[in-house]
Amino acid sequence: MDEQKRLLLAVVLSVVVLIGYQMFFVTPPDPNSLPKDVQTQNADQPKVQENTPNVSDYRAGTGELSDPVYRPEKKYRTIFVSTPLYNIAISEHGAAVKSFELKNYKETNKKDSLLKQLVPEQLLSGTLLLDLEGQSLPGLKNAVYTAKTDATDNSVVQGKKTIDFAFRTDRGMVVKKIFTFNADSYMIDCDIVFQNGSDMPLNDSLVINTPGIFNEEVKKRSRFAFEGPVVFVDNEYTDIDVDDIKEKNTYSGKIDWSGYMERYFMTVIMPKKIDNSPMNDTKFLLSYANERVAANFIQKMDRLDPGKQANYSFSLYMGPKSQQVLSQYDTSLKNAINFGFFNVIAKPLLITMNMIHKVIPNYGVAIILLTVLIKLIFWPLGTKSYKSMNEMKKVQPLMMEIREKYKNDKQRMNQEVMGLYKTYKVNPASGCLPLLVQMPIFFALYRMLYQAIELRHAPFIGWISDLSAPDRLFDFNFAIPMMQEPYGIPMLTLLMGASFLLQQKMTPTAGDPMQAKMMMLMPIFMTVLFINFPAGLVLYMFVNNIISMGQQYYIQKKFL
């Protein structure tokens, strides 16, 4: 197979892959999730029948799936805490987190946008729900605690602040959830204390629920950038496809953390080790129905005899999936930054981009310099490719003569062509090699640029106000075929398409006129495919094309 056919095949295969990504992985931007005010409510508390503790029969997630809000007769308050990083609202009903707003992140990049809310309004019961696996304390899940503070509004400007929530059963058992807020951290300490004032021992397992919403909109988004339940068990990161929960809903072992993850943010619970002892008797139990995922961390409790007290310590992380933020903590939480199959390539690219950004605080410029760095690494390979193209161009007339002479004898024609390659020491595959080698880099960059929170709402220049979203010049109020909202002129994408066209004109043309026409159509196909790609990725391709044209021009002039 000659050079042009190999090049055509490589480009066609690339387009097929890109089309597949476009159809199955490129999805609309995150929809707005407006926070809901948390108010004091009243209702009847349901009767819960006491069961015998049984680890394998736990169904704590079932009630949370439809997310009914039980409103007990006793009135309860909502305690608000504000730090420089977030606003949190904790209801005395279940001592659950009902609202969590991030002060450094907004729902959209508009000036009047609301703060990013990590507790979807569909989760009426909130998150960080506490229960016992065997239901040894009936009604614990919907209990009304009493916050040990008179103030409903609290501020933590510096240092720490602790707020206790306590609940006492009719039998004399006291349950406490003690929250400690740090002014300079997204990490919240949570101590769960059991004081057995009853005449019966407590022998059960602790359950902490961090539910999530998984509707059709989220399902579309998660085709490329994962959204759903996650667990770090036995030193291995595992994200669980919601559709696979029916086949496997339990993950056992040494769990470092577990919870629920969005594209850019996550809510996870981390058990604290006691005296560096491993947390082996733990598991992660999942269930899914009615667009809600119940993600339950379960830990076996030691037997608690009457008159005794037990303390179980956890850390709650509700915040961004940021490499820079998570690296500050001496935990395995930084493994939450995971790009799947391309992680080994994408993560170093992310770290490099962030290092460049520290010097030049513009992520658009960081992407440009990262592109230059990648091109320098592959410069020798590119030079070899362009030299091969020039050599192929020289033997092109001879190849045309062979095709014409042996057009009725394909086997003889192929033998003569291979002999021509050998005589002139031409390797037709070397022209395609750089394209094939750079494909993993391209897809790794795609995943990194699509998932990196650093690029979320990050401006570049002019009309490019969000490098994680498609570029649009102007804002049209009408739909454009094959374009996702918002509608406008994809100026950067058009510039990238023009660079593809110029680069194509510099490439030696195929001997077959039909092949030449098909190759000239490729820039149009690529432009259409990139219309809905993140502006950061389009910027990378545009700069990559410009550098490649410069290198190709240099090689052609040098070896002509």
C-alpha cells in the first residue's frame, strides 16, 4: 500500500474514532442546579420495627431512593455555618447536611450566577445520613437531634469551630454527631459517639449514606466524564457505573473513602484510622431506583455494653476535584483525580499545565505552552515523517508509471511498488507513524481538558470565556444544525479548520484524483466534529497545526 493510501486510512480511522467520541462522549454543559432554602418543617415520624442485626440484609438505601422527608412532631432548626470556602446548612432532623455552597465556584460563568450547590434540591433529606445496619436503634435515620448551640448562624473566619448534635432514645441511648469546621479546609471532621445508657448491649454496624442524583441528564454527561458512586478500596480507585449496580452492589475490603462524584466536584466520607490500624471490616453498599443512588459506607462496630461509650471518627470532604487542592491533604483522596485508561498520560499533562499556570496565570497560555512542549518531544518523529513525505513525493511519478503499466495485474503492481520503495529506501509507514503515536496524547488531552476543574469557567482571551466549553462568538437566539447550546460563531474552531486546510495543501497530493478530493474534504469534516469540543482542546489542535506547518515547511525547504 502506497503512502497516500496509508495516510488516507490513518485519517479515516482517526475521523471514525472522533465521530464515536462525538456521538457517545461529547455532552451538553452542566445544567444549573439551584439551591433550595432549608426551612423548619413538621410532620409525623414513622414507626420503625426493630430487627435483628444482619450485615447481608441491610437495605438502608431503600428509603432514601424515593427520598421521602419525614416531618416529626418535634420542631427542629437548621444550623448554618459559613467559612471562607463554603456555606453549609445542617438540619437537626437527622443531623444531615441539607445545603453546601462553594464560595469559590459558581453554577455558571455569568456574573449574576448563584454559588455552586453540592446538595441537589432533589435530595430533600440531604446527605451524610446516619443509620444502623441492623436497625438496633429504631428511628435513628429520621431522628431529631438537638444542636448544642443557641446561634443558628455561625461564622468560622479562622481556626476551628465545633458543633454537637445529640439525640437520646427512650431507652437511654445517646447518639451524637459532632462536626468540626476548619476555616482553611474543605475537610470537615465528624465524630459519631454512642453512649449506652440502656440496659442492653449494642452490637451493630454503622451506616453513613452519601446519596446522589442520576437522571437522564446526568447519564448523558457521564458517558465521557464519569459521574456516580466511587470508592477507594484496597488501594484501588473504583468508579461504579450505575447500570452495573444490579450485577454488583457491594464492595468490601479496606475502604479509604467512598461517596458520590460529579464531573468537577465530589462528596466523600473517609473513616479515620485508630492507632494506624487498617479499616478492614468495612464495605460499600449501593442501590439505585427512581433516579437516586444510595451510596452507603458500612463499618462494623465493636460491642457496646451498658454504661460504655464508643467513638467513630470520620472526615467529610465536599469540594472540588482539584489536583492542587487534594494534594494538600495527606490522604489517598488525590487518587480521585482519575482519567481512566488514559490516566498515565493525562495526569502528568494536568500537573504540567498547572505548573505552567503558576508562572503565567492564564490557562489558555498554559495550553499553548503545553502544546509547544509536546511538539518538541515529538519533533524528531515529526521530522522523520515529513522527510518520508518528501521522499514519497519524489518517487510519485515512478509509482504512477508502475500503476499504469500493471493496472491489470495487481500482484505484479504491488511487487514493483515494493521494489521501488526498497530501491529508493522509502518507508511509506513512517509518514503515518506520528499521527498514530499522537492519538493517545490527543485522547488523554481530551479527557484531561474535559474533566479538569482548573479549566471550568477559565477565560482565555476575548470571546473565549470558558475553556471547558465550546467557543462561541456572539450569542444567537436560534438553533444551528449540529451545534449544541449556546449557539454562536465557533470562531476558534473555524480558525482550526483553516489551519487543517492549509496543512492539507502543504501535504503531497495523492496520485488518484478521487483520493485527492477526499483528502481535501477532511478539514471540513474535522471542523464540523470540533464544533462542540471544549475550547481548550480546539486551542491545542489549532496551535499544534500551526507548529506542524512550520516544521513541515522547514523540512521541505531543507531537503528539496
